[in-house]
Amino acid sequence: MTSRIPTVDPSALITPLRIGPLTLDVPVVLAPMAGITNTAFRRLCREYGAGLFVSEMITSRALVERNTETMRLITHHESETTRSIQLYGVDPKTVSEAVTMLVAENRADHIDLNFGCPVPKVTRKGGGAALPWKTGLFRQIVEAAVIAAGPIPLTVKMRKGIDADHLTYIEAGKAAAGAGVASIALHGRTAAEFYSGHADWSAIEKLKNAINDVPVLGNGDIWSADDALRMVRETGCDGVVVGRGCLGRPWLFGDLTAAFRGEKIKAEPGLGQVIDAFRRHAELLTEFFDSEDRACRDIRKHVAWYFKGYPVGGDLRASLAMVQSLAQLDDLLGTLDASLPYPGADVEGPRGRAGTPKKPSLPEHWLDSQDLVGAQRLNLTEGEGDTSGG
């Protein structure tokens, strides 16, 4: 069900977002999320609304070595007309080789570099949100990637810094702009904050004020289209990046599309519509994995997100979280009352694990200097050896 008010709010109308040669009429980007933003989920989101839909984070070394799982993750469906891939890497040479490969083999129309991941297995190698602290290394990676990308727009996504005492976003943003990136996205948290508390939108505003010639996108705590419009209004950012807010809610992209076009429309799906979306997701996962078994194992983690706030009992939720086949999934979903209406506020708001603030895992003596010292460069190269895929 959709709530519609036919008036148009002129303040909601936003200039199209230009990322290099790409033009997004709706300035919305799906944030890369490991294990989530595969082809199946991207296709589902695109069925509801417009935007730029980015792949899961892909390890540069694994890509260069043509790891089988990685090669599957960078494969796009023919309906994905703007193929967007996010890369993670800690070595300029490897990142450059990965970008060169994507361009030479015509596998991407947009490439993003990850400098925002706060997960310990990434930061302890000096990657993700830890890397911009090493200013020279950051600049080398971005410059090499921009050159390798050629006409393909190369963008970066980052956090405020490692913690409140080691903020990097302004310096890193200026360095990235100077290197020629096509846009910069900032999540308004540090690595230490993980996803806890509230995103600091004032940092997005500060970055926007510091960067004049490159679009700045805001990320963090966008749970609704109203949040997205408010972020743009309060920070002056050129667009938004949506992550956890769309978990179990692919229709959020429909809300965002309408909002940025000045239409007062908000999806209020009844249980039947949620069931249909959940079943469609499972179907697309089956196609993506070419395996019903893998698709059913993957859809299990989405159960709590889709049915948040809906009257679905604990026993049925547990059964859905152990589903083994599409036939079994259909039987379970068939026991629900599809006529039940949208429950209201209980289904809205934050979702996904927030975590708690914690001291980031970093390479030894990482914070002693903003330059690479001692064996740090060798250890970074060794860190690229993880070929587990995305």
C-alpha cells in the first residue's frame, strides 16, 4: 500500500547528480554491503526505484588473481545498465591492476574505492577506515586508481577517521579531489564508533564546504526518504548513500525516488506486499547463485529485516530462518495472513546491527606516524593476500 499526497514540495527538488560522465536524476546510491548487495539485491532495489547500485566490496588482490568467487561477484545482470563495483585494497600497484582489469575487460561503468570499512579483519591490515591515516599511501592509491580508470568515473567512500583523536576526512577529501575522483562519499562516523550512536551529519557539511569542485555524498542514519531530504537540506551534500536503511525494505528506493522528484509518496506495505518482496528476493538469489540451496541459506539472514514490526510469530520466524527450499518457503509464507495492513511506526526506523564503540584493530604502531614506517608496507602487501572473494 502507498500513501500519496499529490502536492509537490519545491524544496525537495534536487539537481541531478553528476559523477563524471554519469548523470543520476535521483541522487541516491546504494551503499556496498558485504553479503547483501549482490546482483540479486541490486536488481530487487532497482525494481522499486532509481539510483546507482554498487556491488559488494571486492578485494583487489582476489580480483587480479581471478578468484572464482570474486569473478562471480563482479558479474552483472544484463538489466544492470550502470555496472558499479567497489574495490578494497591497501597496495597502490594491486589496486591499479584491479582497476585496469575492470576497464580493459569492460566490466564496470563506475568504480568506487573503499576507505570506510570498520570491520576488524579489514582495519587490522591497514585497510578500510584505517588507511586514510597514512596520507601518502592514501594519495598513491587514489592517484593510481584514477589514472588506471581513464574515462571510467572513480570515486571514494570513507569515514570521518579512525577515532575522535585521529580524524582524516577533510585532508583525505582534499587529496582525493586533487587526484581527480568523480565524487566523495562520507559516512558520518569514525571506525571506532562502528554503527553506534548517531551519524555526525555536521562532518558531511564541513566536507562539502571544504570541497568545491567534486560532488560530496552523505551517508549514515538514512532510514526514510524524509531523512534523505533532511540530510541534503542540513548539510548541502549533493546526494545520499543508503545502507542499512534498506535492509528488508527495497521499496525505500521508491520512496527516495519520489521524494527527490518532489512527490509526497511513501510506501506503506501490508504483509502481503512484504511476502511478495521476500519471495522475489529468494527467487533472484536462486538465479544469482544458480543454486536453490545457497539461495535459501542466504535469504535466512533477511528474515528479521523484512518482517520487523509485522505480526509474524517467533516460531514461524525461526522456521523461515532455517528454510531449505523454495517449496518449503512457499509453504511457510502461505500460513501468513497476506491481508494484514501496514502496522505503522513499528516497522520503521533503525535496522541492522549497530554494535558498540570499540578500539579499532590496527597494525602495530599504526598511529605513531602518518607515514608508512618499518615493515608496515611489507605487511600491507601481505594483507592483500586474502583471496576469499568480496
